[in-house]
Amino acid sequence: MTQATSSPGDAANSRLLAALLFLSVLTFGASPLLAQDAPQGPIAPPPDHHVIRLGNEPEPPAPPSLPESEIIRRFSQKEDEYLATRTHFTYKKTIRIEEFGPDGKPSGEFQLVMEPARDADGKLYEKVVQRPQSTMQHFFLRSEHLEGLDRIPTFPLTTAQLKNYNLKYLGKEQVDEVDCYIFQVKPKTVERQKAYFDGIVWVDAKYLEVVKTYGQWMTDLGPLRVIKDLPFSLFETYRENVEGKYWFPNYARSDDTAEIKGQQIPVRIVIKWTDFKPLPSAPQAATANTSAPANP
């Protein structure tokens, strides 16, 4: 695979810093935010937030209706529930990576389709169900090159993980017509072997469930690049309400630029989870009937 040599996390850190700065004071009545699959240009950032910047306002203008600690406690408990429940669902996972030419149009694409399955021991894993297809010109990818995506936890703020983070309330905003509380999430410490989430979460203000995240995963070496030789680190992830009660990720996207032999190559990754259905139960070995025969 061709080595990409862009400075680790420079673009990602800049966009995350800008997002945090502009989220200090928010306006209301904005149109719903919708994740766009179609390219908006070579390295179009995630959808803009309709906000107003007013100097260095240190705190949100108004606190949430519930204590911040109570909001955090409740949505982290929901994260526990969704993490456990999602293992009982099947879905189709489509990963598409695009590179763009000087004209801003896609010049190559890699696509991989996977589904969850169980091995002989009943353990869940994701299997490839459609042979990878690639027309990329600057990168050579195989399905195993995407295994780094598995290092990104689907639900980063479970009750067990809260002790690793500092959370700060930033205000309110609508996401797809859902009123949301916004929290900034910062790891208390960073390590070499374990990555921690650094970004923003949107929490449904009525049901206290995470509906969107935007951020990166940090180690003491900087932002984690989840795919070897590609610069992706900052992801925007939307969630879908499944069966009217579970919020599962259904769309994630990252845009960045790789430098190859002095040439700037805009790249994009889009991950979609679709067709959520309850997963069939693991087969159980038949047990012999050891009960004593009834007396005549």
C-alpha cells in the first residue's frame, strides 16, 4: 500500500477545535441536520452547525432543565443497554472509501460489505458477504486493512467508561428535528495502548439518549488513525432508532487529505449500517434426558 505522509491529525484537530469553539453559544430554529452521502466537494466537512459566536463566553447562557450529572448518568445507562442489545441484532455494514481528483470529483472507490455471524462456539464476528471492489488509483486496500475500525467502540460513554472522561455542557441544538443537549467530552488522561474519545455528543433532551457523536480517538501519540496509511481520525456518527427503543449507529463519515509524493489526495470514508433485524439465537446442544423414569 502507498504510504500517506500527511501530518498526523493536523486537519482533524483543527476541525474539532473549530467545532468546539463555535458550539459555545447556539441559536435555535435551524433546519434539521442531515448527514449527506453525496460528495459536497473534495473534503467537505460534516454538516455545519447553526450557531452564533460571541467572544469568549465561558459558560452556556442557560443550564439544562435537569442537573448535568443526572443527564450524564441517564444517557450512560442507556449506552449500557444499547451495547448489550446490539449484539442480538444482525445488520448489513457497508464501508466505502473514495479518493478525489483535482476537479473535486471521485476518481476511485473501494467498497466492502459485511454482516455479523456466529462462529462454531457461538461467538459473534463480522464476515465479508460481498467481495471487495476497488477502482482506487493511489491506494491498495484489502478487507484486512480495515480491521482497525474495530478499535473504535460503538458506544464510548457507558457507565464503566465515564470515570475516564470530563464532560462539559455546551448548550442545545436540533439534530434531525430532535432537541438535543450538547456535551464536550475530554479524556482525563491518554495512554499508549488504549484510545479515548475526544469530541462532542448530542443527547436527546426528552429521552436522554445519545443520537450523534463527532470526534476522534486519542492516544499519547495523538489521534488514532483507524486505517493504515490513510489519514482518517475525526468521525461524525449519526444513530438510528431501531424498533422504537434502541439508538444504534447507522452512518459514520470522515473526510481528510493524504499527501503522496507531494500530491494532496482528498479522501473520504462512509460507513453505513442498514437492515437491522433480531439475530437468530445461537444453536444449543441437545441435552440428554437424565430424569428418572416414572414409577409404574
